[in-house]
Amino acid sequence: MTTIAVIGLGAMGLGIAQVYVTAGFAVLGTDAGSNARATARDGLSRALSSRVTSGRLTPDDAAAALDRFRVVDDLDALAAADLAIEAIVEDKAAKSALLAQMESVLSPGATLATNTSSLGVGDLATALTRPGRLVGLHFFNPPPAMRLVELVTLPVTDPAAATLARQVTETAGKTVIACADSPGFVVNRCARPFYGEALALLEEGRSPADIDGAMLAAGYRLGPLGLIDLIGTDVHLAATETIYAAFDRHPRYYPFAALRRRVLSGHLGRKSGIGLLYPQTMPAAPADAAAIALRIEATLVNEAAWLVAAGGPAAADIDTALRLGMNFPRGPFEMLDLHGRDRVRQTLADLARNAPPHLAGRYDAAPLLQAG
Ligand SMILES: NC(=O)c1ccc[n+]([C@@H]2O[C@H](COP(=O)([O-])OP(=O)(O)OC[C@H]3O[C@@H](n4cnc5c(N)ncnc54)[C@H](O)[C@@H]3O)[C@@H](O)[C@H]2O)c1
């Protein structure tokens, strides 16, 4: 019987615990906060009950799942775990210290995993004596509902560690995509133009309603500006700046002033009552909706094609990742099939010709899209 430990029982950690107990694994959970420890079991119980109410779990299965979850007070009590996943605060020093501690508590054959979104798994591995035992297991929010998990491995990763992490996560019903340790992994990197090109359009004077209306008409469940409002403009700006810095300020990841201005004005999205689009949510499509959608999708195709050029995952895996991780109606290479290579290339060339100086190079086509 595989035992899984989850350290950090916040929004993500408790959701990850739910994923594995529901799949039949024993889960040991802990948190530095006594309140988080004290409330975790009730939180899990409520989450399981709501699955019973919605008919996705029987009352017996929910009770059995809750029985498999045990909250412990200190890390020493996690010694029996075969896989330990940390979902603590996104802070390199805190995560490095915790992972080093876990390494000394667990057996040498155990697998360590980090749920980091923005830190390098390789950077975290430097804190360890056995860096080959660490993988990234990047769940999406909320973990029980989102089917995708990115499995991040390093050149030094022990295949047995990656295999265990993949097997238990697939057993829990997730689609696991292997990815390299590069900023934003696959989903958070390939989704940048969805937001960025919408913000570029906003800076050119298009209304938020036109931009999101165009993407809703193209089959997206939420437009890019509405999605930023849901995430929080402040949280989104911080994530954009992290990726921009990680890619040496490449203009494809440019943090637009339109976003920064909203943050400085306190317009943080749904949580503050005003955002880029919010309180509006589902605007109608403008007359040129198709052109707006083509522009945003052409830049999505280009980002994915640059990732492939850098040795990233196969095109089909990138498509799966964006459909499951972002709820996109189609992946970037399906967008390429839809619009055709010539139109995508022409759209990028037109954008490049009209780009302001600070965006020079933003629309350079990836090798896959170049003429020839
Ligand atoms: N929230 C998201 O949308 C999301 C999505 C994917 C990944 N992540 C990543 O998941 C991790 C957790 O995020 P979250 O949103 O659940 O945060 P959260 O603030 O809800 O929970 C973090 C928990 O970790 C605990 N904690 C902090 N330091 C600790 C330590 N040293 N030892 C033990 N427990 C400690 C805190 O008490 C808290 O309960 C972060 O790395 C984050 O980047 C978050």
C-alpha cells in the first residue's frame, strides 16, 4: 500500500490530499499552522460531502476516503511515506528548508515532490543530498476538478521516482504530462499570449468587452480579461513579471502597462469588485470577432511552436495540456490546423510590422511557422 504525505494543507495541499484519498491511497497530512492542522479534516469532510451531494461519490466511498486521511503534528510522523508532496508557501528558502528536512525524515528510496508553480525544480533540488529523488508535481486549482498534472523531471531525476509519481497520479484519474524544468512549465508558459495579446489589444484602444466577447464567440468558456479578473490582476501581474524575468525580459512575455495601472488603482478583479472587464462578465461579440480571435490564437500557436523548438513536449501533449489545464476549446496545434500555417504566419508578420519599439521581436515566428 503506497502512503502519500502532503505538507501544507492550504487550498492546494488539501485538494491534493482529496485526490489521493479518493483514489484509495493512505494520506498523511501536516502543516506548520496549528489552525490549518485543526481544520483540515473538517475541510476534507466538507469537500467529500459535496461530491456525495453532486452524485460523484457514494456516502460509503466518501467515509472510506476520509478514513484514509490522517493529520499529524510534525514531520517525523511522515517517515512511512513513499511519496511526499510539498504544497507550502511559494518561497524558495522555505521550500528548500522543508525538502531538506523531509529528505532526512523519509527512507532513502522515497520520492519527494514539489507543487511549485514558479520556482525551478532544479534550484530546489540543490538543497538535497539525493536530488534525483525530487520531481515537480504541478497540480492545477482546484486539484480535485482539474484533470491535468505536470510532471517535471530533471536530467538527474531517478526514473523510479518519476514513475512512482506518475503511477499514483494516473491511478487517481489525472492526465500526467511530462515537462522539462523551464519557467511556467508547459501550461503557464503557453498560455501567456492568451492574456498578453488581449492586454496588447486593450492598450491599442479596443474595449475589454470586444476582446472577451470575441474569445467567447470563438468557444472559450471565459475571455482572457475575465480570466485575469478571476485570478486577480495583482496575482496575474506577479506571475507575468516572474516569467518575464525568467526569460530575460523577452518581449513575448512583456508585462503590459494596462495591467499594472489596474493593480495600482486597486482594481484587482472580482475580489475588489472592479477589474479589467469585471463587473461585466459575458460580453457580446464585436463585428470583427474572428480577426481578434485569430490574432490571439496566432500568438498562442507561436508560443507553443517556440516551446517545441526548444525541445519541449510533443505537439499533441501541448494541446492536451492547454485543453485540460486552461479549459481551452482547442490546443495551439489544433488552432494551427484550424487557421492554416499561411494565415498564422501572415498574422504574425502583420503584427510584427505594426509593433511599437518596446515590442520589437515579440512576433518573430518560431521555426515551425517560418516560410520554406
Ligand atoms: N493557488 C493556486 O492556484 C496554485 C496552483 C498551482 C500551484 N500552486 C502552488 O501550491 C503551493 C501552495 O499554494 P496554496 O495556494 O495552497 O497556498 P496556501 O497559502 O493556501 O497554503 C499554504 C499552506 O502551507 C502552510 N505552510 C507554509 N509554510 C510551511 C512550512 N514551512 N511547513 C509546513 N506548512 C507550511 C501554510 O500554513 C498554509 O496552510 C504554492 O507553491 C503555490 O505556488 C498554487
